Amino acid sequence: MKAKKIVTAEILSNREIAKGIMELKLEAPEVASSAKPGQFVNVYTGDNALLLPRPISICDAEGSVLTLVYAVVGRGTQWFSECCTGQLLRVSTPLGNGYDLSVVKAGDTALLIGGGIGVCPLIKLAKVLTAKGVAVRAAMGFRDEPFLVEEMKAIGAEVAVATDSGRVGYRGTALAAAMDAGMDCEHWFSCGPKVMLKFVAEEAKRRGRDAQISMEERMGCGYGACVGCVVDIRIEGQEEPVRKKVCKDGPVFRGSEVIFHE
């Protein structure tokens, strides 16, 4: 396993693709070449008052270009949103364990369910699955304004869009939209808010599947040192759950393993 390190990446573009949602493209060959679907990177601000890095899921990685899509929700992401083309950022090499694609083979079908900013890592996942000969169906849920939908369609995926407001597509959740469209597949992959992942895991189990879910816990360090992003994991044959770190042991877990507390 390669040691994780921090590299300097040049901003190629940084633009708003929906209200409060930014797409950041970086020239980062060492990061892009090793990125796997479901992994994330730590991105550092140039503000000394903001010491902790911001973990951002890898949306796409092609050639030497790394694409990150993030929501502007605080001081750190606000700082990123004001960065310009040509500016340099410090970025870690890929972190965490991504989706396990060894269980998928050509001719299989895969259902990708994303909610909000959780749709972002599904772009890279859809590309890799499609390249393996897997038929991809994607359900993408948003509060009001969709993004990355055309990118998903361009990959060749069958897409269902859901919005809470009903402004676009199905009015309701991404999971409900997928089930309403008859999108059940052999393999389930998901990323999004915890409450969504809970229902995805339960529905997958009801249908005899075991969804791979990417948790979006708040991370402090992103390296497993601060123990700020733990989740309880069910281990077969063991009575007590095990606490695992989303940043180091995840962010992807089996839906059947995660204990969702009310």
C-alpha cells in the first residue's frame, strides 16, 4: 500500500454548477491516477485560521485531472469557492476504502442511489462499472435543483431524478424514485445522508441484496487520529458492536453491517 501524502495541485476551473454547489477541477496526476470510486481526498485551505483539511469525495478522475464537487456550507468550503484558476491547493492522495467492485462482473446490473452531495462519488463509480460491462441504473435525489444528471446520462446510465420539492422529476426520495421505476438490480451502491442510507440498506435487505453504502459522517482529521467519525458495526458471531472510523475503515461499509441508531 502506498503511503498517503500531500501534493500540490493547480486549479484548472472552479465553477458553480447549482446553487451553493461548486465543481473544482485540479491538475493532480498523482491523485487522479490512483483514485478509486468511493474514496475521498483532504483539501487544505490557505487560511492559517482554518487548520483542519476538508474531506471531499472524489467525483471523477480522468488522466491527470481530478474533479471534486462540494457544497459551500462553512468557512472552509467558502474559501475554496473563492479560489481562481491557476491557484495552487494542497491535496492529499486518495484516502479511505472505496466500493468493492471485485464482486461485480460483466453482464451484471448495478443500482446507484445518491442523495444531495452524495451523488458526486457515483460519477466515477458509474464510469468504472460501465467500463466493466455492467449495466448501470442511477437514482439521484436532490432538495430542489439537480446537478451532475447530464454527466451521469452521458456515461450511459439509465437515470431517475427525484426532488423533495417536486420541481424536477419524481417528488420524493431517490430510493422511492428507483423503486417506482422498477430499478432493482443485482448490486446496490449508495451515498448520501444517514437517514437515506438506513432506508436503502433496509430495502436492499428486503430484496435479498446487501447494499454498499458510503457514510457521510463529519470528519475532523480525515486520517483516523481524532476518532470523530466513528460508526457502530455489527460483526457476525460477536455480541457487541465494533466502533469503526469512517475516514480510515470506510467510508464504504456493507449496509448489513452498519447499526443505525435512532
